[in-house]
Amino acid sequence: MLTFFDRLVEVNFTSAAVRMLLAVLCGGIIGMERTYKRRAAGFRTHILICLGAAMTTLTSQYLYLNLGYYTDMARLGAQVVAGVGFIGAGCIIVTRRNRVKGLTTAAGLWVAAVIGLSLGAGFYAGGLITTVIIILAEFCLAKLEYRLMDSAPEINLYMEYSGRPCLENVLKFCREKGMKLLDMEITRSASGDKSISCVILTLRLNKRSDKQEISQMLAQLYDIKGVEVAEEL
């Protein structure tokens, strides 16, 4: 099937059009998954990055092969790989609850740029196969990842409370349930005219503990305003 692309190795109008269309298609497919999960960098962003990377490689080839300019064809592509890192960094945020968000989106933007570079260079098989693998990983392996996270022996709990005795009761509760405190970070969050105490606990659960059950039991303690399991996304 991929032998069809053998005739499109040379840089001409037809091959350039095919490479750009494939870049739009592959970038759009990856971006649709991000849009479906309502991420900031979605359909159009992935298309633009993938298409721009493809045009970068095409331009390098055109300058060297068609115009005869002595230049390193890989130089522009190397700048794309490094430059996309700045865009991806803008997608990664750490919330006040110590939740890391945007890592998968940043990685998707970077790999979309790499796919664009491969398609622009005429490596059609690599770009198309990588796109298929990414979609399978995003839709199929995501469920496996969530299951592994649910069975993880360590959790981060974000709690809002009022009063030091409340925190002491929480620590006592953890000891009674056989959970080990690995880390504790206390902050204060301003909400209107009030100041709420916040704590992020890193706990190691025992084999019989369930994270959702633990968070529900903690929420029933006196003076706790809210409890949430903080996970990396």
C-alpha cells in the first residue's frame, strides 16, 4: 500500500501537495483526540504545528535540491524540534493543588511536529504509522493508565480545613488506618474576605485501603471544608 508514495519522493508540486495534506490529516487526527478531552491545544493547533514542520522540511529540501543552495537540510528541522518545546511548555501548568496538567498535550504537540518533519521529508510510512500508534495509545492505553493510577500505593490528598486541631485529627486518622505520611505541605488560600488553610498530604496506603473511601471518610471529619485526590494528568 505504501509503495504508492515511492513516486512522490522527489520534491515537486504534486509531492509537496500530498505531504502538506497528509500533515494536515495526521495533525488533525491527533488534535481531535485532545479536543475531545477539552484540552486547550486541540484540533487547529496540532494541524498548524504539523503543517508548519512539514513546510520547514520541504523548504530545506527545495533550497538544496531545486535551487542548488549549499545548506544543511537538517538545520531548520532541528530548530523546529527545539522550538516546539517552548509551545509545549506553555501547556504545562501546576495547579495550587499540586496537580500537573498538560503533559500529554505538550508531548502531543512535540510529536505532531516530528510527524510533520517526517512527512515533509517524504518519509510517509514513518509519519502515518506513528500517527496510528499515537491514536491507539491515547484511546486504548489511557484506560490502562487510569487503572494503574487507581491501584497506586501512594496518593496526594488536597484538603481545606479550619483550625490546627482539625489537621491533628487527620494525622491521627491516617495513623489509625495504617497509612504512612511521606510528605506534607501547608499553605493558605484566600477566598474573598476569608483565609482558608490548605494542606497537601502524600500518603502511602496499605493493601486494604481504597483512595476514594479514604477521601470520603476524611471529608466527614469536623472542620474539613473539602477533600480531593490530586493526581498527575
